[in-house]
Amino acid sequence: MVTPTPASDRATLTMDVVERGHTNVRIYDAASRLVAVAHDGPTSPGRWIIPLDLTALNSGAYFVVMTTASESFTQRVEVVR
């Protein structure tokens, strides 16, 4: 879950990882272009808190996509200036 939403400069993704493996957290704009990578590496089972730096993004809708070996999660985030 991403909080807060809407967000301005920073937000936080809280995610529960169920198995050890590689995890990607990427941010896409409304045109499906990759605009940021918040995490790309190994994770172990448990709750993870990933900071999202939104300072380089313009106002608008974005999608935070978390992908592991066994699951994928997408949440829309509004960035406001």
C-alpha cells in the first residue's frame, strides 16, 4: 500500500513479501513509461517499507508496480504540486 495519496515529494510503499527472491518496485507514468526504480534487488519474507522519491515527477497519475517471483501488485498514485 502506498501512502500518502495524493503525494507531493515523498511517499512510502509498505509491502508484505511471502518468499525470498528478487523484487522490483517501479514507477510508471500514465503512458506506461518507466520513470523511476525504487527497488531492484533481493528481499526476504516479511514486511518491507520502501521510500518513494517523487521529487522529479510532474503532477499527474502514476502507477507503482511491485513484482516478485510469485506475485505482482499495482497501485495508482496521484502526484500533486
